[in-house]
Amino acid sequence: MAKNTVLTLKKKVDEGGKVTMVTSYDYTMAALVEEAGIDMILVGDSLGMTMMGYDSTIPVTMDDMVHHTRCVTRATSNTFVVGDMPFLSYEQDVATAVSNAGRLMKEGRCQAVKLEGGIEVCPQVKAMVEAGIPVVGHIGLTPQSVNAFGGFKVQGKSAKAAKKLVADALALEQAGAFAIVLECVPANLGAYITEQLTSAFTIGIGAGAGTDGQVLVVQDMLAMTSGGFKPKMVRQFAQVGEAIKQAYHDYDAAVQDGSFPAAAESYKDIDPELMEEVKRA
């Protein structure tokens, strides 16, 4: 499998292909993504909820992101890895944004960074790109702004809001972002934004089939979330959560009834005479 780069991903889109991206947060899962041939991995700040048990992405730190990104990049040679910029790691000023993005690239060893926001973060995007850091934008439902949005809601439903998203996408492209995530926007708006861009490609999550690619959170697509949580935009491609729970149940039962470990899972007995010597001791 050829190594994915900014250029190969754009070439795939230009030739009519679709880019696939999933989240990963650790070595084991990232290695499986690599073997499956998925184009991109997002080490999302969604790890705050999926891996750390928070109720939002807000508490996630730069140290958290560096740690998990480094775990993922150790497992990948060909998959293009994008590290997420956590809350307040880039919003305050350009210098801090570039410094933190550089740290995620240098210590996390990812190939690009992602940050949320539109026109308001374009100075940061431009500075990062000028510093040699590839950038993925993220507009629509931006989880770091969930408190300002008043919850997880579809964005761009009014003409004014839709126009703002179009302007944001064009501004991010102009600032140098090579890709833009569109989250939770009407399908026809996702397709329209995609059509307006020339150098950047779009990756949708709850943005319809008209985008240039798709991204899903791994725990959602594999049904690994507790309580049966399933957002409208998610398709469950396997019931991995149920399979894991059943395996744990079967393991516990086998230990309790003595069937595990069996002879095949145990090492050969030591010589009986040696065992007698051990007992005499």
C-alpha cells in the first residue's frame, strides 16, 4: 500500500475517489486501521469522551493529545494521521497556536493538525501553513463550542447560518487548509460547500454523501458505546461492543467452571521426581 500524503489524498479526490477517515486513539486500533487500508486517521479530541470518560472534549489537554497521537503514529506507516488541537490550544493568539501545532507534529509525529472554527481562526491557519504544518479545518457542529451552541445541534439550517458556513469554508481554503471537516450540516449544504472549493477537499460527518470523504468515530461505527447511544449520522458497521461483552462473560464462566485454562493452555508438568523434591522442601 502506498503512503498517503496531502498530494495523494487530493489526487484521489480529483480523480473521483472518496477519502475515508476514522478516529483512533491507541496503537492496537491504529494498527488495524493501517491493515484495513483506510486513508486517514483522526486522533480526535473526542478521546476525552471515548477514552477518558469526560462528558465533552473541553477538558482534553495538549499533553493528552500528544500522548495519544504518538501511540497512533507508532502503528502507522501509510495511513495519514491528523492530530486534533484541543480547546484553548490555538484560539488565544497566533504564536501559541503555531507552537502547540508544532509540538503535536514533533512529539506526536502526525502529518497534519486539525482545528475548529472558520474565519476567526484563519490567521492561525495561515501561520501554521507558512510554518510548514498542514492543516485540516473543521466547521459546522464544532464540539469545543458545544456550550455556545446550546448542545449538539445541526448547523447551517437558516440562510444566514448557511452563508456563514460557506464563507468560513472559503476563508479556510484561502488561508491554506488542505481539507475541511463538515459536521452536522444539511446534506445539500455539504454538497454545495464541496462544490465551491477548488484546492481543499471536504470530509463529512453527518453532512451527506456529497462531500469528498467521510469520517466516523470508531466507537460509534463499531457499536462500542454504552447505553446503546447511536447518533443519527452513524451507521454501525459491526456489533463489536456486544462481541466484547460476550467474550468477557465467556471468559468469566470458563474460569469459574474450571475449563480455563485447559491442558492445551498450560505448560508441561515438571518431572515427578523433581516435584517430590519440591514437596519435601
